Amino acid sequence: MTRKLAAGNWKMHGLKADLAELAAICAAPQPGCDVLLCLPATLVHRGVCAAEGRIAIGGQDCHAAPQGAHTGDISAAMLVDAGASHVILGHSERRADHAETDAMVAEKARAAQAAGLMAIVCLGETLAEREAGHTLAVVGRQLAASVPEGADPARLVVAYEPVWAIGSGRTPTEAQIAEVHSALREGLARRFGTGAAEQVPLLYGGSVKPANAAAIFALPHVDGALVGGASLKAADFLAIVAALGAA
């Protein structure tokens, strides 16, 4: 059975004082799902220390190289050294802001898994691609090209985040989410075989809120969420976690 995962992405938010929100999340009763917060690099180690193993802590990106002359970058090994267990890769904001390609994401995913991290590979279509009817082709191509050859499905998470829904307050219809997640599960089954594909959690991301979480988690092949803004406040994130635990 696929593990349920509620993952928060703090993006470029969070100072030391904001670890109080993490502490509040950790203090809540244990839900029936895994809980992860992906923090800015400056907070990863402090977050690990504050969490004390009650939730997982991850990073938001890593370089494909294990070390080198890459000023400002962070390697997968550095995240592991700081105590991280997961890393987000290929988020649409990095694809847009840093011109990251599927091939670059695949190299990062390979490096992340080699270092022992769970690789959370993000994909999703733009509004223009959705309106043109190209959604399944776009996410299918991204899945095939962003997950590296030889990837370990046991150390892989796939997050579907329609670009037009992230931070916009808009979400696809339940039927649209279900269609994409079903296609992703089929794509993983072709790649890894049915049994191995079932090990890969499929997360939905894009304006997930306490008000819509339960309906999203009731959909087939939705194993959790990658939550942006709502993960910054313990009360909001915990409501989403509770909805997933009850799904």
C-alpha cells in the first residue's frame, strides 16, 4: 500500500523564530500519514534538531554534482549531512526562474538518490498547455524525462503541481486531478512495473487548503499533498495533515 505523505514547502520563507510553527506541528498527535517540511537551507539543520524525529525535514533543491566550484549551491550530501531525508526537485518555480530542464532535474534526482535522499520530482502544465488540451502529454513527457534511468522507485515521490494553480487560489476540478494522477500511475507502472509503481507516492500540489483537502485526498491515486503557503502556519497545515490521515 502506498504511504500517505503530507509535505510542506516553505519556499523562501522562514527565519529562526518561525521554527515555533514547526514545533507546533510536531506537538500535534501523530496522524495516519507521514509528515514532511521542506525548509530553506538555512533552517534545515535547526529544523531537524527541533523536530527530534517526530516529522521528516527536507531541502528544496540540490545540485547534481557532489561538490565543486558552484557558489551558492548545495549538494545532496550536504543536505544529508544536515539531517534532511527528502529534497524537492524540478519545482515549477525553479524550472521558470532558473531555466531548469527535465534533463537537469533528472541529474539532480540521480544525485539525490545516490546520496540517500528521497527525491520529490515535481511536474505540471501551464495554463496555456491546459487550455490547449496538452496536459497529459506535458506531464507524461516530464515524468519520463525528469525521473532518471536506474531510479529507485522506493526512494521516489512524484508531485503533480499544475503551474497555473500554484499560489493562485485556483485548483483543477476533481476530475482533472484524478485524470492526471491516473495517467501518472500508469506511466510509473510502465516504467517500473505495477508493484514497484505502487511504492511511489503521488502528491497533488497547487492551492491545497484545509477547505479542499479532504475532497482532493478522496480521489484515486492521490497519496498526499505538496503544500505551499498553508504549510507556513501550523493550524492550517495540521488541518490538511488531519484530512490526509483520515482519508
